[in-house]
Amino acid sequence: MWGNRRGTEPLEARSALRARMLLSGVALPIALAAAIVFAYAAVATGEGVWAVESGIAAFIALVAAIDLLVIWVRIRRRRRAEKRESEEP
């Protein structure tokens, strides 16, 4: 199944890690701030809609944080591989 390639994709495709890092880096603080504001609104007004909004914003912040962690690991792994390749004779 995996060995029989039929598409035209490159053998070593890479994602745009820096673009993903930029997007997640922007989304994380905005989502955290929104979660805090919505949580405050939920407590101040007692309406459940603000709690739901806070949960959604917190989930987005969590996804952005996990994405930043994954990007950091991939960049680190790539740098180590490049370092090993340059050290080999």
C-alpha cells in the first residue's frame, strides 16, 4: 500500500514550518487573551454563552501551543540530521 507511489509528490516533502510557526505564534496569545476575556464575561454576567466562547478560545490556544511544540521538535530534528550529515566523511 505505502510502497506503491502513484502520485507526483516529492520523495521528501517538507511543510512550511516557519509559516506555521508564525500563524501559531500569533494565534496563541490572541486565543489566550480571548479565553481570559470571555471567562471574565462569563463570571461577570452569569451567562453560559461566554463560558462556551471561553472554552472554544482555550481549545484554539491549546492547538496552537501543541503545533508550536511539534514545529520546535521537527526543526530540532532537522538540524541534528543536517549536523550529522556534515560531520560524516
